[in-house]
Amino acid sequence: MAFFLSKNFYLAALTGLLLWVCFPGGVGLWPLVFVALIPFFFLLHENSLRSTVLAGLVCGMGHYLTLLYWVVIVLGKYGGLGWFISLQGLVLLALYMSFYLIVFAVLARIFLTALPSFLSLWLLPSLWVGIDWLRGAFLTGFPWMDIGYSLFEVPVLIQIADLGGHHAVSFLIVFVNTLLFFLLERRLTLQRSVLLLPGLVFLVAVALYSGKRSAQLEELLRQNTVQKVSVGVVQGNIRQDQKWSAELQEKTVLTYTNLSKTLFEGNSPDCIIWPETALPFYPPSSELMGPLFDFTHQFQTMVLTGAPWYEIIDRKAKKIKFFNSAVLLGTEGQIQGKYYKTHLVPFGEYVPFKKLLPFLAPLVEAVGDFTPGEIEKPVAFDKARAGILICFESVFPGLSRRWVEAGANILVNLTNDAWYGKSSAPVQSLAMTVFRAVETRRSIVRSANTGISAFITPLGEIDKASEIFVPWADKATVALYNEKTVWVRYGHYFPFACLAFVGLGLLLSGRVMKNSDLD
């Protein structure tokens, strides 16, 4: 109880508040992210382990309850679980996310107590990045809105993502917070100012690289030597409670085809992108495919759309596999390409451990039982070779990397964000997608059922974007790149290096504390 009356409680709560203020969906004051962690750092040094754990809990709950409040809308309004259970789900998720911040607090306290400042200056951001990566990998991962994503609207500050992924931007943010903390705490005195030199060199190098890379790509975009393709995007704005109504299937198709027809004023698009499950039926067995193929043939333009799909594995045994798919409709009445979603949403598209936990069978019936697909080859239209990210897949940088390795020169994100309602989740989802463009240096075309649909350049600039919950259609000429960035070539090497450095820091800290005990 004493902790909650102490200044430590208010410092932890202040960091939680500042993170809400600077993240998309909050106030969006991104400059504050470079100082948001300083109050939290002040309470870590020379504090009891119990106070450190409580501080991590308070800060984490303050941050994640405000960041992820939309979970209540997903579970309560559309998941049918009721508001009370949905609130419990939000609290449990926030507790889980806060656990990682508690681990950071405990280990950061060790570094600040046992090691000199010039080492902690690099260890704290390395620790943050390492823990973020673990959270994004453990139990299929939930890497939602790592701290680096707060800068999605500032392209000049995120260009290093093509070197180390979004984790490199997170490292930069925590590094600046740590440096300012040490300066405020007077740990880095004038007598030891030489220790600042590596940090200053790092910041200058980041600034120079970002400026040079931005200039290079902007110049390249202006050149006629870069291949380009014209792409249309349609946002149907189909309400979630009407989306799967059998009586409204034909109306839904008409909504998309009518919006698509508006894109043929002037230059015709080479392909039109519709959102995840824009077709609310199984194409192999639907009579509505006829009018769709009539549309693509009449306008001689392919349509890449989301749709559920099934494959009959054993007709006698009635064994069928279901998929969340993206389907490319050709101009001559054929399916020209297909992709099955690889990274399914647990408890949304499948139930984990259902064979080990048979009592979950009713839940399987409620959420569906989709089968994951595999990334094989991009879906081709005109000069484009599209790597497709369906919904939640845009959160995972490894998937976009695998697409580029497979030959994709453009990324397409199909999503249905109607589940989130008019919350901060759609802009958060867009923020993470922006980083996939910078990491891979690929244009991204994003089609969302209720928004936010957008065209994103390889620089991470949002060229055009829709509002949420409005019908929308637009087109753009997007660049096709074939460059493979450092991030694409080497993947998650940066968080791995950070974790290795943290391991060395823990070994050194243990030795220092052991020697001090002996003294």
C-alpha cells in the first residue's frame, strides 16, 4: 500500500500517461516518446525489487489498458462475449503485456545498479528491443504497437528500419530516453563527457543515413527507369453485422463493383484491390462469381479480393479444409492466383491446443477452424508480383520479408477492421503497416473494409488514405522495387544481437555484484 502513496507510483503512472499521449490513437504527440520513459527510469535506480515490480505493473497497465481498450469492442460487441467478460479479457491481456515491462524493469534495475553508465546507456535500449522481440515471438506472438511505431507519421525518423527493422527505431527511441535520463541524473558529468562520444556518433550516423536514404529514394521515384503499376483500391464499408448475411451477398458484390467502376475515369487501373473477405461466400460454389467475371472481362481489369475458400481433402470422409484467402480474378473468367493466409489469429480463426483440450470444441464451432497456408510465390498482375498480407499478418515483419525473398516487388494488405469499431485500432494497424514498407522498400497498397485504406510509398509516406466507416475508392501509380534491404537479407539479426549483448551484460552484472558481496 505504501508504494501506491509514494512518488514511485506517480512516476510509473506518468510514463504510462505519456506513452498514451504520444501513441497513435491517443493524442499522437510523437515528440514526447523521446522523454516518455525518463520518469520510469528515475524510479528504477536504487529501489527495492518489490517496488520495481510494482512500478512495471503500474506503468504497463496504464499503457496497455489505454492502448488496447478496443479489445472490449471486438469481444463484447462482435464476439458476443458480453461486456463484463470482455473487460476481463482486456485486463488479462494488459497484465500479460505488462509482464514484459516488469521483466524490463527488473533487469534494467540490475544494470543501473551494477554497471557504469556508459554500458547501461547501450544495455537499456538493447534490453527493450530484446524483450519486444520475445513478446512478438512467444506463443505465436503479439507484437502490437511496439514503441517504434509511434513515429509512423515521421518518415525521416524511421528510415533505419531498412537496416534493423522497426526494432532499430525502438532502439533509437529508448537510447535517447536513456541518454537524457543520465544527463538529468548527472551520471554523465563533464569529466566523463568522453563517454558521450559513441552515443553522439550513433545519433549523428542515424541522422546522416536517414537523410541520405530519403534523398536517394525520392530521386529514384522521380526517374522514369523505375517500373510502375496503376492500382485501384475499394473500401466497401460493409457493416460487420451485415457482412455474412446470405440475403445481402448480391448487394455486397454490387457495392464493390459499382465503387470499382468509378476508377475508370481517365487511366484504367491494372488491378483493383478489394478487402479481406470482400466476397462473403465461397467462390468455388457461388453463382455470384458469374457477374464478377463479367465485370473483370468488361473492364479488362483484374480484381484481387479477399474471400473464404475451401478444399475437399477426402470427399467420402467429408474432410474439408477452410482458408482465409486472397483470390486474383482474371479477365477471362479464371482464378489467376490465390494465397491462403499463413498467420492465423488465435481464438479468432482457430483455437490453439484443441486436440489437447477437447472441452474447447464449442469455441471451435463459434470462431471457425481455418487452416494456415504457406508463402510460395507472389500473385502476379501486369508487372507486379504481389506479396499479400491478410489482416493481422501486417503486424509481423517476418512475413513481408519472406514475401520479398520470394520475389515480391509490391506488398498488398487486405483487412477487415470493422471489428474494431470507431476506435484507435485502425490507425494503429495502419501505423505498423507503414513500417513494412520501409523495412522492405516496397510500395504497399492497403484495402480495408471500413478503413483505413491507403497507398504507402517505400519511404513510409502515406500517399493517399481514406477515412473510417465511409465508402471509398481511389487509384494511384505505385513504384515497383526489386532491391533487397539489409533487413530483408538478414532478418531479425538486430534483436538477436541485442539479446546477446543483454546476456553479456547480465554476466558482467553478476560478477560485479558477487565481487561487491565479497568486499
